[in-house]
Amino acid sequence: MKKLMLLGVCSMLFLGSCVSKKEHAALQTKYQETQDLLNSATVKLNSCLSDKAASMARVETMKEQLDDLRRSNEALIKNSQDMTELTSQGAKNIEASLESLKESNLKISRLQDALTRKDSVTLAIVTSLKKAVGINDPDININVEKGVVFISIADKLLFESGNYNVTNKAKEVLGKVAKVINSKPDFEAMVESHTDNVPYNKPPLIDNWDLSVKRATSVVRVLESLEVNPQQLIAAGRSYYVPLVENDTAENRAKNRRTRIIVMPKIDQFYQMVEDEMKNLSEGK
């Protein structure tokens, strides 16, 4: 009986052991499959999370880029508006500049006309002088420099050496010059005397300045005696400081001893003529 019971117990234990191993194996297999699925799901989840993070980063970058584009667009719109205003103002400025340039050119044209008329009068004076004086003397030269008439007379024709009294021969020449000056009451005649560099000291004159001024006033007095209006006359002495050539030879010193009579429009009248032209321009005449 005991043997039978023991055999029964052993059979039960054996049978119970066999069932447990099968279930255990099945469970082990199921567990492994579940673990594999979990691992696979975990990998996929991590990949999705990584993709999400990357996508979110791209979204943030795109948002920043979009904000930058909006700001740039706003700046471009503002700049376009500013450029439109600047272009409009620039056009106005250019138009004003062109108008000012046109007015300036017209003023210059009027001024050139005034200068041309002055030059025409100057040329007429030269022609009158040459015709009136009628001299082919190398000691007398009549020419125009920068719109001014110059009558240059060598001192040997006007004065005795070392003297400031005008010679009778010179008075004849000055008489012809006086006629031309008298025919132009709106002009001035400046008598400009030059010496050489040889020191001069004959009381009451003490130097070349005195001599040049005295010679200029002597010529002025002769012109005045020939009925030239004294208001048209100017006496000027230049001493030896404006030589034509070097004072290194007797011949050159003779060239430097000279008297120039400069016939020119009165400066105030010339400027008045220009002002009149400008006034006419402003009035649209």
C-alpha cells in the first residue's frame, strides 16, 4: 500500500514537473517575443522622438527665417517709400539746379555781352589813337592788353635826361592823345611813369620814386593844359620796380625808362553797366 501511495505521489510529481516545463518554455518564448517587441518599439520611439526634435528645431529655424524675411520685407517697403520720397526730392533738386544753371548761363551770357561791348569800344579807341597819332615811331607803341589800351612812350621822347619837364616834341604827341581822351569822356587816362634802376638824387627829388611820380604829374599837367578833364586823369609813379627787361645794359635801361598812358573805362561805370544788365535779366528784359 505504501509502495502504491509512493508511486502515486511520484507520478503526480513527475506529471506536475512535465507541465510546468512546457508552460515555462511557452512563457519564456512569449516573454522573449514580448521583449523583442518592446525593444523594437523602444527603438522606434527613440527614433520618432529624435525625428520630432529635429523637426521642432527645423520649425524654430523656419520661424526665425520667416521673422527675418518679414523684417526684411518691412525694411524694403520702408526703403522703397524713402527712395520714392528721395527720388521725388532729387527730381525737384535737379530741376531747381537746372533752372539755377540756366539763369547763371544767362547771366554769364549777359556779362559776356557787356565785356564784348567794352572790348569793341576799346578796339575803337585803339583805331582812333593810331589814326590820330599817326606815328610809326619805335619809341611810341599803342596796343591792347586784357581789354585796356596802353600808349607807351619812351622817356627820351618826353623828357631830357635826368629831367622831368616835358619836351616840346612830346607836347605835340600828347596833343593828339588828348584829342582821343577828350572824345571819350566816360573813360579814364592813367599816366604811369617808370625809371631805370640808376639811383636818382637831385633836390628837391630824393630818389627814383620822386622822379617817376614827378614825371607822371608833368604829363598830367600837359594833358590838363590841352583841355583834358582832370577828373579823367590819374598820375602814378612806379620807380624802377616794374622793368620790361633787366637793367644790365644802357640799351635795356633806356627801354625801362618809359611812360605809359593807360586809357580804360571808369571802373564804377563798367560795374554799373554790368549791374544794369543783371537788373534787366531779373526783370526778364
